[in-house]
Amino acid sequence: MTQEAVEDDQTLIDLRDAGRHYEIGGGTLKALDQVDLTVRAGEFVVILGPSGSGKTTLLNLIGALDTPTEGTVRIGGQDLTEASRAELFALRRHRIGFIFQSFNLFPGLTALENVQFGGNVAGRSDVREAAIEVLGQVGLSDRADHFPHELSGGEQQRVAIARALVAGNPVVLADEPTGELDFHTGVQILELLREVTQTAGAAVLIVTHNRQIARVADRIVELSSGRIQSDRENEPADMADLHW
Ligand SMILES: Nc1ncnc2c1ncn2[C@@H]1O[C@H](COP(=O)(O)OP(=O)(O)OP(=O)(O)O)[C@@H](O)[C@H]1O
Ligand SMILES: [Mg+2]
């Protein structure tokens, strides 16, 4: 599906005919193929698709953690396929907040230290205060001194979310951010992520296979077998009307 290329100074993410192909077992596996996607500041986008449809692959390309084998990926106007390693590093530090599907917390750091790490990388000066505040926003003030192995799966997920948000970067990428959370906590996290689009004007992309979660978005992009099947505006549902 081709989306009209309307790039302007609000455009944060722009993929053109982007693909990630793997040569494997004598054939080509197209984890992602012919993707055109433009996301502007302040958009709350859900990427919906079944397991194996290419959601994480797409997020990794946008987050500068992987490079496309086809087409282009641009973040804030910068073409990642032409960027140096130093430029990619700066981009990840100052433009991207990444919430990993598998959290990737540092086991030897406490919850607070994990969050502070996110602020340090982004070069924030008020790191400790900011980390305490964001940890409070994800409901974990009373777990600040716990190490990851002393936290439940859902608590670890919330630390990972706080670590990504503390940087205050304009692009927030969240891979199944509510996968480990009960309904009530999940809704709180979705509200927090929506707030980031409104107060900080960030573009937030959430990956999920859950259609209920997709209902909160301004826009729903559906992936299937590595391709965009549909890309449509959505009237966000009231969080109170969700069920999963
Ligand atoms: N390094 C790799 N080499 C070969 N194939 C890969 C590689 N990484 C991913 N794939 C394949 O690409 C496809 C898309 O994978 P991806 O991880 O993006 O799916 P996903 O939509 O995130 O799935 P899930 O919901 O299970 O997390 C899968 O079929 C996967 O097996
Ligand atoms: Mg995935």
C-alpha cells in the first residue's frame, strides 16, 4: 500500500519502500517488505499484526537498531542508510526511546538505577529527580531499590517503560508494552504513553497483536507477512471501554 509522501517539519519517521530481507536456506525471507510509512509528531500509532508479521523488525529499523536491506528509513529527516555509526549512536541517544519486548533491564542495577541509566544516556542533567518522577508515573515508587530479579514480570516491564520515557526523546517505540500487565495496569501505561504524545508532542508507536489495545490509537497500521495491509485513522476509544 502506498501512502502519499507528505513530508514536512512535523515528520519524525519516514520509510520508503523499506524492507528487511534475509537470505536463508537458499531462499529469501522477507521479514518486512515494501513498507511506506510516515509518522508525524504527536501521533499515537498502533502497529497491529500476528506473531511473525514483522512488527519487531519494523520497530528495530525505526529505532536504528537494524538497517533495511531495501529502501530508506529516515528519522527527523536523517537517512539511516547513509548515517555513520556515530550518527546512529547520537540518534538513538537523543531521538529514540525504545521499550523492548524482552525488557533488557540490567540485572545488577536497581529499578531506579535502570531508569537513571536511560536519562544518563540521553545526557539529562537532572537524572535522579527525573527517574524518581517517571518511576512514580509507572506506579513503582515503592520498588525503586529492588533489583530486576526482585520484581514481577509486569513490574520489570514498567521499569523498562520508565527507562525509555525518562530520556524525553521525540520518538517512543514500544514492543508489546502491556504484554505482561494486568488490565488495570495496562490501561494506566497506555494512558501514560498517550500523555507523552500530548504533553511532549512525541510520536509513540506501540506494537501489539491485541485488537483491544489498537482501539486507543489515533491511527492503526496493520501488518501481515511483512507488508502493510492497511493504514487508517482511528477515533480513539475511551480507555474505560477497553477489555482484554
Ligand atoms: N535474524 C533473522 N533471520 C531470519 N529470519 C528472521 C530474523 N529475524 C526475524 N526473522 C523472521 O522475520 C519474521 C518477522 O519477525 P518479527 O520478529 O518481526 O515478528 P513479530 O511480528 O515481532 O512477531 P511476535 O509477535 O512473535 O513478536 C519472522 O518470520 C521471523 O522468523
Ligand atoms: Mg515481536
